[in-house]
Amino acid sequence: MIGARGGIDHDFYPHIPDPGLGRSAAAARACMTPPSATRRRRPIAATLFTLMVIQVILAVGLTAAVTGWSLRNGFSNYLVAREGETLDAFVDLVRARIIAEGGLDAFRNDPGVMRSVLDELAPGTGPGRPPPGGRPG
């Protein structure tokens, strides 16, 4: 590119020496050396190794993320299924008790009826009761 003075624009071409600036011969030679000749190239083995390490790190990270997500969702689905089974069993017990007692009046008048239904559903649980199988150790 031509500069304002009609010569070479040394800001645009810094590797071409400007004899008018009074540079030494060594500085002029340093400016004339292409940048690729002074810079050492990285060996292909180092580049390939770096790329392989990056791939391994990404693969391990992605596998850990997918595994964690799968375990979290799988356990949540399991808990929802177990809760549904427990609720179905509770509904069946309450329905059978309502039929046996002749209506909902037994539940309204006697809180012990609901306690007995809950004991049938999960025996030995609740405040002040020992766990199933007796007292612990």
C-alpha cells in the first residue's frame, strides 16, 4: 500500500524496512525475516495429543452428566411409581372399610378407624410405635 508520502506504508507492511528512519542493518534484516521463520512450529504429535486429551475430557464430562441426569430421573420415576402403588393400596383399604362399616360415618365419628386402616397399610409405623420386627437392638 502506498503511504501519504508516496512510498511504502510501513505501518501496513512492518516487515519491509524503511531506509528513511535510520534503522541499523540488523534491525532491517530482522524486519525482513518473515514471522513464520522465527517462530518454532509445534510438532504434530503434540497437537494430536492435545486434541485427544480434550476429546477424552469432553467424553468423560458428557458421560458423567448424562449418567447423573439418568439416575436422578430414574429414581424420581421409581419414587412416583411407589407412591402410586401405596396410594392405590390405601384407596382399596379405605373402600373396603367404608363398605364394611356401612359408610363414612365411622371415619367421622371414630378416629381409631382411620388409625386401623393406616396400621393395615404399614404396620408398626407411626409416632410412639416400635418399627416392624420389634424394638431395635
